[in-house]
Amino acid sequence: MAKKGNEIKFPSEEKYELASQLKSALVSVPANIAEGCRRQHTKELAYLLSVALGSLSEVRYYFLLCKDIGYLSEEAYNELQQECIDIDKMLDSLILKIKNQLNESI
């Protein structure tokens, strides 16, 4: 995602606005996954994976916005969205597996 993300052409006035928000959301996805993996309880992992999904949705919106206002090409946007969809599916699958394990242990 980082390679295509570098294709976003932010004007200088956006350097600390939209670009900063996008970077923050991008960093939040793996950071929440990493934090969840180090937690002591499975419920906390599931929660932080859900937070990562929320951040991923934010990233997808920012990519759409960048495309719509002309900062990102259609081709780069489509590739980035596909990567987001793939990550979304993996997180959804992992969350479902964890929730099923939690339900079985009750």
C-alpha cells in the first residue's frame, strides 16, 4: 500500500491536513493489530482488530476523497482499494474466528 500511496499528489497546503490524516489512519491499522496481539485476553484482541477495521475504513475514505479531488489517479485508487479490500477480508475472517473461539469457550 505504501508504494501506491506515494503516488498521491498533495498540494503544499494539504501537507499538514489531509495528508496527515491519511498517514495517521494508515499507521493506526497495523498499530492496533500489533497492540491486540500483545494483549492478555482474546476479547481485547478482537476489539483492537475491530478498531483496525475502523481505521481501514477511514483509509479507504481518504483514498476515495483523494481520487475525487484529483490527488490520486483512477488506476492507483483502484489498486489501493483492492489492497484495502483484501486486508478487510483478512481482518474480518480473523475476527470471526476469534469470536467463534470465544463462544466455544463459554
